[in-house]
Amino acid sequence: MTLKLQLVRDNKVIYEMPLEMSIWTRRRIEEELELVESQIERVSAIHEMLSSGTRIRMLNRIIRNIDVRFSDLMYQLDANQKIVNENLQRLRSRHMISRHETNPREVHYTASRLGIASLLMMTALHRVMDELKEE
């Protein structure tokens, strides 16, 4: 069985990645690895951002609720103000979420397209891992 990932926009495949080494040419592997290496800081930052269970739960809550208040996140995550604030700042610094303030006591957060895509990519990776484990 041959597995591959596709990125599709408007029914057009704009990127395709085989998940079997036998399908790759040596040149294509080198190109992909060079791209990763040239973007190592960015790749590391994304992985670091999503390596925290707290940040993943936060992003999940924000996406599920569409628009969530700071105090709701504290309650839903059973976390103190400092932890919630620090992790929200990190998510904002990577453009995963947006902050909306109607007044100083009413601060809301929404997920960006990048935040939604990042969380969904985690679910895709989970499915790929499950599929490869079954072989």
C-alpha cells in the first residue's frame, strides 16, 4: 500500500508528499531535507509551540468555542492566571490565536487560520502514525 499526503486548494493538488521512501528520488529527498534545514528555526519553533499539552488544550478549547474569554480558559483548563497568560502570549506570538479586548475585563481569544490548521495537522499526523503502525 502506498501512502501519501496531499495539499489541495480549490480541487487542485498544490503539494504531494509520498510517505514511502521507495517512491522518492534521491534528488527530491535532498531538496526536502535542504528545505527543512534552511527553515530549521521556524520548524523548531512550530514543534516547540505544539509540544506543550497546555497549549494544545488551549488551542483546542479556543477552536471548539470559536470565541473564548480568558476567565473561561482558566476555569476549563483548571489553570492559574500566570500559566494561562504565558501560554496565550506564546500562541499569539506564533500567530495561532488573536486577542480581542472589548474592555480591560472582557478579553476574548479566537483561533487564526494557522492555529486551526496546526491543530488539524496534528490530527492528520496521528492518523498517519496509526496507519503506518498497522502495516
